[in-house]
Amino acid sequence: MEILAEGQGAYLPPDPDGFRAWVRDNKPRTLVHKVMNEDEAIEKFVSDGDYVAYDCNYFQRGPSSLIREIIRQKKKDLWICGKFTYVALALLVEGGCATRADIGFVGFGPWLSKAVAAGRLRTYEYSNVVMTYRLQAGAQGLPFIGVRSFGGTAGFSQSGAKLVKDPFSGKPVVLLPALNPDVSIIHVHQADVYGNARVFGTGISHVDCALASKRVIVSAEEIIETDEFRRDPARTSIPHFTVDAVVHAPFGAYPGTVQGRYASDVQHVVECFGGTMRGDLQPYLEKWVYSVDSHAEMLEKRVGWKKLQELQRRETIREGYSI
């Protein structure tokens, strides 16, 4: 295949056969009890130097409690799948956890300029849809995927993409390297103790993240009986055999929203965005991460049940998906 142009950005090398072998040897198909707390899950399944992906963002069904636990445990040298991410990458960088990021979209601010200029963060350019396609290729066991976008953009040269001559038509087409993260963290509405999970409403790539990753941590608003999944299997979003850990995390996406469960905490969102715009997130991290030992303690000491009830009242579904 003739290569017409190629980006100069580093990328996680695709190894579909190696990934297939890893899944075969490390992912049991039997029903295994996988419930643990977030401290245990992050300690066991997230290692220094890992490539980490997450579905959705800090303000919309993101795995916020797991992200804070990664920072609390001071994981190092992580490479982040930065799609639809707003402030999560900023928190991971300021917490000393992330040093590389594939950028689809992140909330811009002084923190990013300062981190890149200081050499604390290396970035590689993509787009939200391109990063999603890369995960899709990884989920399908492919080494790459062809797309009819991204070529001719300013980000192409800073990526790992290649422009090639289509062997069927002779026209140019962009090839993206497949992505198989070391670990994905996903917040869901419901899960059982074995890892079967349900997501209601809007999703981005939670299924692709689960299928493409070596290890998967699911945090769930609610743990339900496996019989519920068996009675209505069509509502299962993520199958148990892709999941390594299940964390029961009510309000696990706080300060973000979970469709049908609770609304976002606007005051908290403004506080977080303010830190990114000032380029100083340390006060935020001290208040919401370092000064508490767990997600549950954060909710008790920093939020309170009265505020959580208010967020629940504000999120009312009148049509469409319901739980």
C-alpha cells in the first residue's frame, strides 16, 4: 500500500494478535465475583505507565470517583485517551499522573499551555471522532481503520495517522492506528457483581472502550441482581467477560450528571472550571481529592446529603429512557 503522507506523532503501537492472546489468557468467561471498592480497583488494575481511556467526561456520566482515586494514589506517567474530556485531563496532569495525551478535545486554559511549555505533558493531535474510531478498531481486533476525515487538517502531522492510496479506488484515504488501552474506566447506571452493566441514555464509546481494553473498571450507581440482566438481556450495554472490577459508587459521576439519576452541581462545576482558567488546580485537588480518603468521605464531608437530594430532584426524565 502506497503511503502518501504520515503524521509524526507517537502512538501506542497496535498489536491485535498480542491483545487477543492477552484477553484469552487473562479474561475468564465464567461468572466471577468482581465487586471491590475504588481504592482496591485502582491499586490492582491501574499501573504507572498505563494507557488509560474513559468514557464520557467529568461533567456527564464520567468515572469521576475513579479519576479522583487515580490522583489520590499518585499513579505516574499515564498516557490518556483525551476525547470529550474537558477538565479530567487537567486534573490528572496537575495531580502529577498524566504525562502524555492523545487529544481529541480538552478544555483549554493556562494549565495546558503551562504543562506543555514545562515539558510535563506531551500531546498528540486527533479529534473526538478519530479517537472513537481508533477504539472501535481495537475492539474489532484490527491493526488500523480507514476514515474519510482528518486528512488535510493541521492536526494530521501531529498524529500517528497515515494518508495512503486506497488500493480499490486509487484515491487517498486516512488510516488510523487501532487503540487497545491498558485500562478503561467507565461509569454506568447499573451493574451486577459479575460485571454485566447497563448504560441508559447518551453514550459515546463505552462498549468500544470495554471491548478494546486489556483491563476494565466499571463504577456503578446501583448493583442489581444478575436475574435482572437475564430477564432483559437486550438492555445489557457491557458484558461481564470484558470487566475486571465492579465498584459500587452512588453519585460516582459527581459533580457531573447521570441521566435520570441526578443533575450536575453547577457551583462545583464553576469552581473546577475556575481553577483551570486560572491555571492553578492545586486548591481544588486539596479540597476534593487529597483531604479526603475516599469518594464516600468526599460526599459526606464536602457535599452533604441535602445537596445530593437537591441534585436528584433536579434530574427528572419526562420522556424517552427511564430506569
